[in-house]
Amino acid sequence: MDYQYPIDYSWSTKEIIDVISFFEKIEKAYESGIERDELINAYRRFKEIVPSKAEENTVYREFEEVSGYSSYLVVKKAKEANPGDKIVMK
């Protein structure tokens, strides 16, 4: 990882750590796969920190620009998957 995660410096240290953890799970979906439930739990926490859809889209776009990974597509696939499924992106 040679890039910076999108961070809002008004977030608390715990919130920043949780957002970074969410994006690490997005990376994992592309690199090796991740359990759906683990990703959904991280997404729920992310939504507590970033409740606005507009802000969510902005953060997703910033992350995709630096990483090449689409958070939207990973979360969409996870929402469509069954509990216990593994999310693997290509």
C-alpha cells in the first residue's frame, strides 16, 4: 500500500482507525477474499462514522482514485451475498 486513505481530520482517532480498517477489508476483498459478515460489520461501523450518502460517495471516490479498488462494488456484492459467503473481487 503506497497511498493514503481518505480521512476526515474531524473524526476521532478511533473513528479514523475504524475507517482505515473498513478500507483494508475492501483491499482484502480484491487481494484474497473476505468473509461477507466481516465486511458487513465493518461497513456498518463505517456508516456510523459517515452517515451521509454524499460524503460516503466522496470518500469512496477518493479511495478508488488512490487504490483502484471500488468500495461501492464490494459493498454491493456483500449486500447481495448470503451470510457466511466469501466476497472475492476480480
